[in-house]
Amino acid sequence: MSERGAEFFGKWIIDNVMRGSARADIIFVAELTTKLFADAKAAGISEHEIEEEIGSAYEAIQAAISGPPDFGSD
């Protein structure tokens, strides 16, 4: 396992995504996912290393943007 991938992802999210500040549409999240993997590659970290620790990078980025679901509001 690679904690390095998870640590990179966490720092990358802090630097590139502020919760609630970006739209979470599929194209924007896909663009961020591509940027994440490009930045990781430049740092010598593979896509596999990241997703081995966090699961789907796309879904993790989408969750970072939109935050946890709000089950209490109707």
C-alpha cells in the first residue's frame, strides 16, 4: 500500500479544491482528476498509488467539492 499516494492527494485537494467553492459538474470534476494525475506524475506518484489508498479519485474530488450529503434538509 502507498500512504504516499493518500498524502499527496490530501495536500493536492487543499491546494486545488475548496469545499463549496467550485461546481461539481462531471466535466469540471473530470478536468480536476486529469490535473491531479498530471501533478502526481510530475511528483513521481502513479495514478495507481493514489487510487489504491483513496479509491476513485474522481469520486473523492467530487466529495471534496460538494462535502458530505445533507440528509436533514428537505
